[in-house]
Amino acid sequence: MEETTEEKKSLNFIEQIIENDLAEGKNEKRIHTRFPPEPNGYLHIGHAKSIVLNFGLATKYAGKCNLRFDDTNPETEDEEYVNAIRNDVKWLGFQWDAEFNASDYFQKIYDYAVQLIKLDKAFVCELSAEQMREYHGTAVTPGKDSPYKNRSIEENLDLFDRMRKGEFPDGKYLLRAKIDMASPNMHFRDPALYRIRKKHHYRTGDQWNVYPMYDFAHGLSDAIEGITHSICTLEFEVHRPLYEWINNTLQTPTRPQQIEMSRLNLTYTVMSKRKLMQLVNEKHVSGWDDPRMPTVSGLRRRGYTAQAIREFCERVGISKRENLIDVSLLEFSIREDLNKKAPRVMGVLHPLKVVITNYPEGQVEELEAVNNPEDESAGKRMVPFSREIYIEQDDFLEVPAKKWFRLAPGAEVRLRYAYFVTCQEIIKDAAGKIVELRCTYDPASRGGNSPDGRKVKGTIHWVSASEGIGAQVRLYDRLFTHETPDKGEVDFKELINPNSLEVITAIVEPSLKLAQAGVSFQFERMGYFCVDKDSTPTQLVFNRTVTLKDAWAKIAEKI
Ligand code: ATP
Ligand code: MG
């Protein structure tokens, strides 16, 4: 008994609705959801939240989930997006039960429109867009009936048929529902159902000159597919009465229930396809899959795993209240996943040459290194060590600060998996810049172990100069300098971070030579990096997914 109450408590509000419906035997206890993207852009992390939810509910309640392309705007939709969307959903780890398109139902939806006219619930209106606005009223004043509202059913049928045949130019007529121009709900004020658009559609070609509006097509598509729970974002709450009016008036065979939840909003991110499209078209980023984009394809290229994205979506949860999620929660999710999975390697991002003066010239020895301290089964590898190595510029200070345990004049540090070295001499160029360090090593400290119990606190990473390989590394930062770039008064593009990408040449250990695109590594002490698709056998290219520093960890513990 106790346990059931506990379980109930942790259900989110949509699961509660579903479990109540199941208990009442609604829809013959069927659960059928859908993910309905419009193929007018690439999916973003907000869509991922909807995917995880819709497919997750279907799995949890042994139901089904459709993938439906909501393709009712011929001018903006394209096959390219369809393919990218399918690919992203699969990559996220989901398989749809059936794939449909709103355009599969264009004839059925048209027939429903004819039926509405016959029920005297729709009319053909020829007010201009400007007159429409005038007749529409405002939130505080009622609208006025269109002078065309009282056309006869015959006349409406005839005009609608001629709209379909292409006898009129775009914008000349609209088919509108006859509901109530005085309704406090603006969406009830005789909303448009069909518009004339003489445009080529990527699936139906030039077959149609009229296209259904979103509200009309969406509810009917849900009903046609037998969707039981139609989940959308909060801004559609005010559309729900219309959604229900359409299906009830037309007595559709099934009556899906629309449920609204809050959108996912992330700090330092814009999350609308229209805005992301602007970033792409105006070349602020290299494409939809630029690793700085919040798109599924961008995150993938950045090195995010599907599992981390799914975990993130679960962690964010669902609610009815608009909220803004800290982007560091997303970073926390990928760190957590890669910490378990990513092999450790050594890579020096900002190299400083070190010559170990008492190490035999020309000698190269192989030292044993652990691949993943979190996963013993990942095994070990050999890393070459030689007389000349590179260390990180930041690991040396000429005048050490207090509690500085890394390298400094006269100081001793441990080279990870290798030896203790002591800095004996600094070489500078004419401008005074440090270009090389001369060190000595203690041969008895092989493997990084103290030979005599003497304490060496600092451990730094390194790469052999003769064996290491040069790699291009792309360091990414937030794309925007402002927490909510599209909520303020200035255009979001003015808030683009001019330093969101820094390209450097790093030196990495030779085991990475054959690393394949898409594979992730932890560069010890530096962060997680994944091989970019631009990588070639002669030029390695890495994207930094995320640094190791974990600002979110403390906050996450409290969630
Ligand atoms: P955008 O404004 O980015 O184009 P959209 O809602 O118009 O978003 P659609 O392709 O119509 O994009 O959305 C497909 C599904 O994904 C819808 O069910 C929508 O509710 C959901 N969705 C879109 N953006 C988010 C988001 N930020 N958070 C949660 N769900 C979202
Ligand atoms: Mg949309």
C-alpha cells in the first residue's frame, strides 16, 4: 500500500492523466501518442524533450507513438528536413510505430471542411487581411461578424470548390469556421480553416491550391490516427477549445485529448527553428549541425551522447509552468555520461616544450597508462615517453603563487604515468616569452611512483614531442553573451558571443592517430573532446564537448 502511494507521488501530471484514463477504461485502454514536427528545420533539444516524453509514455504504457510530419505549409517545408528529423529521432534511440504526414490526409481534411460547410459551420470569407484584423476585435472588445458570414451553403460549397481548383489568387478567400466573434477566446472568433496557396508541396506537388490551417489539420490528423493523448506546448492551451470544437462538431471517430506542457527553454540559447534558421542563413554558424547549435545534430557533433540528452530531458521533467533551465544542467548530463564511457588520453592544448636533460638522447620508452579509472574493463595502453615533451603552458609559473603544486623553477612535479621532473632552467625568446624549460628527471620514479617516500603533490599531463601528433582543436563557448538572448529588447543576433569559437593546434598522444569521427575522449585535466567529421587521416580535428569543471554538481545534488 505504502509503495503504491510513493509511486503515484512521483508520476508527472501527464502520467497521472494517463493512469486515470486507464483506470476508467477510456479509449479501450489504448495509449497512443505522436511526435508531430513540422519539416521546416532541424530538431533542437526542445524537440528532444517532446520526443523523450511521447515515445517514453508509449513504452511505459505499452502503447504506440507515431512520427507525423506536420506538413501544411508548402513554402517552408522540405525533404531535407524530413530526413534529418528521422535520423535524429532514431539517433536519440526511438523507433516510431508508424510514420505519417498531415499531407496524407489532405483529401480527408478537405472532405471534413466540406462537411463543416454543409453543417453551416463554415463559410468562405473575402475580407482582406487588414479588414480581418479590424473585424477581429481585441482581447477586451468583441469582434464583428464578417459580412460574408451569411452566404448560403450552396454558395460556400461552390466557392470552396473553386478555391481548390485554383480559380483565385492567394489571399483572395479564406474558409472560416462559424463560431462566435464575441468569444473571449480569440481562437473562437471564426478562425481560418483553409487558405489559398498556389505553391509546390514537396510531397503532394501541385495537386492542391488550398492548404488547411494548423489548428484544423492537427486535431483532425490526431483523430484520424486514433491518437489518445496529444501533447503540445503551453501556448496551445488557448487553442484547446477549438481543437475540441472541430473534432466534436465533425463527430470524428476518435476524440484525442490535448494536453499542454511547458516548453523547454535553456539559458544562453535560442530555441526556435525560425531563429536557428537565421543563424544558419546569415552564417553566424557553419550550419544546422554547428557544435554551438542547440540542435540535436549540433549537440551530436559537439560530442553529446543520446543517453546524456535523454537523461537531461528526464531530469528537467515536465510541468505546466514556463521555466528557464540552466544550460549547465545539460553540461552536467554529458559530463556524467562521458565520465563513465570516455577513454582517457593526454593532449596538450597550449604546448610548452620541456627538455629532460639527463634523459638519454634518441631513447623512446613505452609507459603504461590507465584508459578509464571509472571502468576497469577499459584496460590499459602504452604511451611513449622521450627526452623532449610538451606540457601545458598553464602548468608552469615562473613566480609561483601560494599553494602552487605544478611546475616552477626548482620545483618537482609528477608527469602522469611517467617520472618526477624538476625544473632547472627557463629559456626565453628575445621578447621575454618563455619558450622552453630544461628539467631533470628521477629515473627511480618510473610510473610516477615515489622512490623514497618523498611527496610530490602536483601531477601534470604531457605528450612526447617526437611521438605526439598535431591536432586542430575547436574550443567552443556559449553562442550568446546573454542569459535570455531572445527575450529582451535588442535583436538576439546582437548578443552573439564573438568568442564562441577558438581554433587552436594541440599536440595529442599518438594512440589517437586513427580515432574515428564521432568518438569521444577525455583529455586528462582538460575536458571531453570528440573527433569532428572534418577530421582526415592526415589532420585530426577535435571539438571540445565540455570542460571538466563542474559548476552544476552541487546544485544538481539538491534536485
Ligand atoms: P519551433 O518554434 O522551434 O519551430 P515548433 O513547436 O513550431 O517549434 P514543431 O516542429 O511544430 O516546432 O514541434 C514539434 C513538436 O515538438 C511539437 O509537439 C512541439 O510542441 C514540440 N516542441 C517544440 N519546441 C519545444 C520545446 N522548446 N520544448 C518542448 N517541446 C517542444
Ligand atoms: Mg511550428
